[in-house]
Amino acid sequence: MNADVVICVEGLGKKYLIGHESERGHYTTLRDVIARTAKGLSRSAADVLRGREMVAGDEVEDFWALKDLNFQVKRGEVLGIIGRNGAGKSTLLKVLSRITEPSEGRVQIKGRVASLLEVGTGFHPELTGRENIYLNGAILGMDRAEIKRKFDEIVAFAEVERFLDTPVKRYSSGMYVRLAFSVAAHMEPEILIVDEVLAVGDAAFQEKCIGKLDAVAKSGGRTVLFVSHNMSVIQHLCPRALLMRSGNVAADGETASIIGHYLSDARKENKIALLDWTDRITSGEATITKLEVGDDEENCVVFGQDFRFRIHASFHGPMADPTFGLIIHDATGSPLVNVQTIHHGFRFGKVDGNISIDAVIRRLNLYPGRYLLSPWIMDSAAGRDVDFPRMCAELDVIPAPGPHGDLKLDSTWGKYYLHSDWQLRQC
């Protein structure tokens, strides 16, 4: 293993046994029940004798939560791990944290590991917050002198001073995670592993945790593995990301690109007509039936050129002066641009039946990359959404030929390219 590499995963696999009740007819006889019970008991006894896990059900299936996983993490890297539910992210973290043994392959880790995987992991419910700080710190590898030196800092960060001598079984889930995160973050591990658990905390504490993770990452030499479904946080914290799919690494690279793959996967798996798009706010008075983007079927526009789109909709009754709009989101889903008819004084009178509306954004100067689109209709008089299918289409902004093509437009610098004039004067 290279001297700079602190985590090396080679051919990693983790298999679980899943039990099923076999399909039977509507009626079950006493003989069937006795035979099934005897079969289950004999199989359980065999599992115990062979050292295998006991599984309920009379049929057993092998399920590979991880299969043939290969990647490396260098010292000081902050690695985001993303993927849909069931992709194997949490199983991977449990293997890396030595909570679960792999079924095949190997994992090499250099350095002390601290992990925060589930709310209250390593806490004893009957012990107080004070006692659990020492207990959890010891589990994570801190000696008593180190815990005592950092005790006040841990308590202050967790904001549990008033409840320090209260058994943690009386803590809310938010208090649990505040204290657990504070202990893990202050033990100064070489490798810190954090699962989606931060989502339990309130918004203010999540912001505080992100700041702490940022500080840990920038302190030099410490490695962070971070799992989250919050793409904005992943984008902010992690220069590199892994996309997991069905227990394997589907993509590995620069974070913005990997997030784009992840969101694109989600849309491909839910490739349905806009009429059936479920992620929408609607009053039922009108339905956006189609969104046409760009000048071709590739949903792309050249950087710096006009961006044209067309919204098709069906109104189920007359509506006076509806407002039409389009939101452009970045790859994490954060809104960047919201153009709408009412801001430009466009009024269309009474609208009814099937309609289409054409629009153009002049000289679109978004940096080249992939963006998401949300068309919407609002009842101007009532001030409410009529139909709003969220992030239902993609837009690729591609580099322009000629002078703009020579311009290095790095999306990590920002989202917009603005023309500006500069003048140097000798003082």
C-alpha cells in the first residue's frame, strides 16, 4: 500500500442470508405447520453447529450487500459517498469501522478510526451524559487524560450542559446525536467516518457540524468519509465522491460530476411522462404536460448563447392572468435562476384549455455543466402554485467554440460568468 494511502479496499464483499416464507396455497394444514417448524428447527440447529447466523423463514437466499468493491483513500482526503437507499453505503462504513466482518476481499486501514454511524452508538442508556462521554471516548480509543482535557470543549459543542448528569435514555434523538458527534469529532482521529446520522439534528446544529467537519478536513493529515443524501453538503465538504450502486462503486471522481451521475440515475430510473411526474406541487387546476428544452432533443445549450424553452400545459378551467416560470437548479438541486412572466410585465388574460408558451433567456452565462429544470404555473390573483413539477428535466450547458472555448471555466469558482471591464492606472 502506498505511503499516502490510508484506506485500501480490494475485492471487498459482504454477504447476508435472507429468510423467506415459501409461497403456499390459501389453506395450511396442521401437518404443513408441523413439517415447516421441524424443518426450521433442524436448519437452525445446523446453523449453530456450523457457526452461521440463524435466519427466520423456511427458504434462505444469499444477498450481497457489497460485491467486488475496490478503491483507495489518501491521507487528508475528504471523500463523499452517495447512492440511493440500499446501495450498500452503510454496510461499507460498518466494514471500515470494523463493526462488521467482510465475507470476502480485504480492507487495509492506517490510523485510528472514529465513526458515527447510528444515533447513540456506544452509549449506555442508564448512564448519564457525563459518564457516556468517558465510556464512548474510551470505545473510540481515547485515554482518560485525553477525554478529561477535552471534556469542557465536548460539552460546550454538544450544548448539553444542563442535562450532563441526566441518564441519556431521557435525551431526545437530537441531543443523542449532538453528544455522540461531539465526542467523535473531538477525539482527533486520523480517520473520521460519518453516516447520515447528522440529519437527526436541527438546522443550526447541522450547520455547526458541517463547520466542524470542514475544520477537521482542513486541519491537515486527517481523512474524512462522509455519507449523506444532502448533495449541497457533499458538494461543499468533499472534493471527491464515490457513487455506489447495488453494492459496487459505479463512479469515482470529482464531486460535481459524481452528483450529476447520481441525479441522472434517479431520473432514468423514474423515466416517466411529465404528466405522471410525482414530485410536484399541484392544485389540480392545470397540468404542465411537456417541457421542450433547447433547439434539439439533447437538452443542451451553448455557453453564452440564447436558451430557448417551451412549456406545454392543459388548463382544466378558465384562469385569469396565470404566471409562468422556470427555475434552473445546480447539480445539487439548489436553485440558481428563477425567470417568470410577471416580473417582465407579461400578462395573457384569461387562459383555458391546451396551451403552449415560448420563452428565451438571452445569453445564458451559466458555467458549462449539467443543470436541472423546474417549470411552474402560479395563480397570480390567489398567490398559490397551480402546478410545479420539480427538477423534471436536465439542461447541459456546453463550452462555446472560439474565444469562449479557450476560457477556463471551472464550476468550483462559481456558477455564472459575468462580463466586466477593467482598467489599470498608475498611482
